Amino acid sequence: MSKPGTPTPSNTLLLRRQLMELTKHPVEGFSAGLVDENNLFEWEILIIGPPDTMYEGGFFKARLTFPSEFPLRPPKMRFITPMWHPNIYPDGLVCISILHDPGEDQWGYEDAGERWMPVHSIESILLSVISLLSSDKPNLDSPANVDAAKEVREDFSSYRKKVRRLVRRSAEEAFD
């Protein structure tokens, strides 16, 4: 048995298999690859802004960082591209149920069935993030970015303009 914090052959095999699957059968809306070919625990992600949303036309870079206990514990996803969304922390960390540790939510906002389960795949994580960006109604119950949530509630037009500016900037930077 390996000591805590040490990658195991099974989790490196699982990550390698999922990366190979995404490479062989790309999913519309995102691409995924390794930051460093020698490290299966750090992935770079590019999410293409979903059509017919405020994020359409954007190219959003992110990192998925897997713990050594993967798949028993979820990865962390952090946008590198600046984002303005109630469910994305100001530092880019994505706050969605599927990325929260398994078990009951101590605050009672989430059902245990909504949280991380080892059966989730990288594809299901990224599709959840695309769904988050596609939603007209972000979750305002427990916002990660309080200022963005306040703006959604009080001045949606201003919120929309801020998002569109970030989308334009992300598209310009993608082609620099």
C-alpha cells in the first residue's frame, strides 16, 4: 500500500486512460492536455464559450489539478483566464458541486448525490463547467464571487457587459 499523498499505479492509469479517450474522441466545447508530459496530475484545459450564451466567442484557459487520492477525491479547477461569474472565485477557482469532496455538505446547500463521486470523469467535470457557463440563472445561494452575485441580482445589464468584455479579451489573447 502506498503512503498518503503518493500517486498510485491505479490513479495514474485512470488519468492516462481518460486523457487518451479525450484525445481520441474529442468532446465539443473543450480541449484537454497535460501541462507537462511528465505529470499526469496537472492538466491544461481550454473551454470554448458555449454558443447562444454570454460566453460565446470566448476562449477560457484553466487548470485541472488532481490530488494523489484521485479518484476518491475530486480535482480542483482554476481558470487562468479572468472570469466574472457568481460561482467562480475571484482567483479563478471553480465552485460547483461535482468538484466538492464527497459526503454531506456541512452547510446544507448540496445533497451528497450532487457532490464528487469516483465514477465522475474528466469529461463530466468539463461538461458541468460548460453547463455552468451556459446557465442564464447562476446559483446565487452560496456564491463564490459575492460581488458578481450582487451584480447579477441588482444590475444584470452591467454584469452582462463585464462578461462580454472578458469574452472579447479572451478571444484577442487566444490569437496573440
